[in-house]
Amino acid sequence: MNKQYLYIALRVLIVILAVIVGLYAVYFIGRLVIPFIIAFLIALILNPIVEFLERNTKLPRAYAVIVAILLVTGVISGIIALLVNEIVQGFAYMSSVMPEHYQDFKAFLEDFYMTKVSPFYSDLIDKFQGLDESQKSTIMESAQMVGERLTDTLSSFFQAIGNGIYAVVKSLPTIITVLVISLLASFFISKDWNRIIHMIRAKIPVKVQTRINGIYDGLYRALFGYLKAEFKITFISAVIVLIGLLILGVEHALTIALIIWLIDFLPYIGAIIIFLPWSIYAFSTGDIFLGTGLAILYGLIVLQRQLIKPKVLSSSLGISPLMTLLTMYAGFKLLGFVGIILGPLLFILLKTFHETGILRDIWRFILGTRGKIER
């Protein structure tokens, strides 16, 4: 009996080591062939367009691939050009009105200092002078500690921003090289797509293909389902922002809504990085209507996300809203905010492994079940 448990423990260790080695191998090999992985994904996306052109225009496969690449890059470039043009016009408008707003905000700060801060500071000094030496020393040490922590926090924040910008600029040549290689490789992969798929299928047993297809379907549903859900949620938020800004009479509402839409994809930060300082500024300059409207608008965005996110995720990932909420909460408790994203995705992955029989085979291997494993 003890020997049986020892063998089970050894097989568990083998499974754990195999998973670790497999993940490391995928990471290491993935870094070496990342342009070709990107190229394969591009070819996978282009393939329906290429087949449509090949079927309806009678173009040779190579020319259909070129036309598909030109169409997709042209559409993406056009959308980016329109967005950049609108954003540039918005920033030009903001740069023209910012000096006036800056002077108004400066006047508000000066008035706030003279009427609120200065009297409070004078009263605080009078009270401080009445304390004994030990109390003064304690207060000074606490103030110094708070100041040091605040300084360290601000320094770390700006240093992180600077390091991020430097890393992006430094990696631009690598990014451009990867993109160029990926586009070239995607052309050749897409041109020979049918031959490559046929060759891969000929080398892999049918039973293994069934497993791979099941895993692919699950991962595709998890990854692209999540991206589709995030796109839907952020798009609805952007529409709400646009309508709200138009009601509030804000100029260049479309530009601001687009910027907030892009920022809304950032985890943990989102639209609050725009709405919070903007609302504070509006209140500080006496524009109570705009400040209140911005606060209400942000509240509507948060409410909308909380109400529809479980439903949208459940429909996109193929799991029930209750299970979506459960996996989001479990992920949050285990991994923090990042667990809200990873929780449903990991559940889909485990569900896929269960449906394809991989977990069953691993369990049978651990237990040492004799006999042929069903495929």
C-alpha cells in the first residue's frame, strides 16, 4: 500500500515537472519564433477573406493574398488616420484653450490659499507653539516620514513612466523588424495555407487531431471571446461618454470619447484617469454643472460595466453568468485584480481540458489505472 502511494506521488511529481518544462519550452521557443506565430495568426485571420476572393473573383491564391493584405492594411490605416486626425484637432483645440483655463485654475488656487490654507496654517502654527518639546518632536517626525513616503511614491511613479517610455522607444526597431518579418511570413503562410494544413494533418494521428481541435476551440473561445467582450463593454462605455459629453455641451466630444475608449482598455485605471481630474478642475473653476455632469457620467459608466460585464462575458466565453461571477470573484481573491481577467479564462481552459479528456487521462496516469486509455 505504501509503495502504491509512493508511485502515485512520483507520478504527480512527473506531471508537475512535465507542465513546468512544457510551459518553459513554449515560452523559450515562442520568443525565438514570435514573428512566425504572429504571421500564422495573421494568415488565420486573412484566410476567410482570401478564400472569398479566390472563390468569387477567380484570382490565383497568391494574388488573392496580396489583395487581402492590402485591403486589411488599407482599412486599418484609414481608421488610424481618421482617429489620429481627430485626436490632433482635439489636442490643437485644447492647447488653444488651456492657457485660459490654466489662468482660471491658478486664480482659484491663489484664492483658495489666501482664504482657506493661510488662515488654517496660521492657526495651526499658533497651536503648535503651545505644545511641549516632545509633542513638537513627534509631530515633526511624523510630518517628515509622510513627506519622505510621498516623495518616494512620486519618484517611483515618474521613474516608472520614464522607464516605460524609454523601453518602448528602445524596442521600436525590434518591433518594426518583427512586424516586417511577420507580414512577409504571413504572405507565404497564407499562400500555401491549404498545403501546410494538409501536411500537418497528415503527420498527426486523428485522435491527437481531435484533442488539438478541442483545445483550439476552447482557447479560441476564451481568448477571442474575452477580447470581443472587452470591445463590446468599452464600446458601450464610449458611446455613453459621447452622448453625455454632447449633452453637457463639451467641444470635441468625439475626440475625448475616443481617447477615453482607448484608455478604458487599461486594467485598473480606465476612464477615471480622465474623469477625476477633469471633474475636480470643473468644480474648482466654479463650473458646477460640468463637474456634476462628469461625476454622474463616470458613475453611469461604472454602473454599466458592473451590470453588463458578467452577461457579456458569459455570452462571449460560453459559460453561465453565475459561473462568470464566481470565477471572477475567485480569481480576485486568489490573484487580486488581475484574477478578474484570468479567472474566467482559466476556467474555460480547465473546462476544455475536461471536455477533451486530457484531465481524465492525467488522472488515470496518476492513479496508475491499467488498460488502454480511451481516446
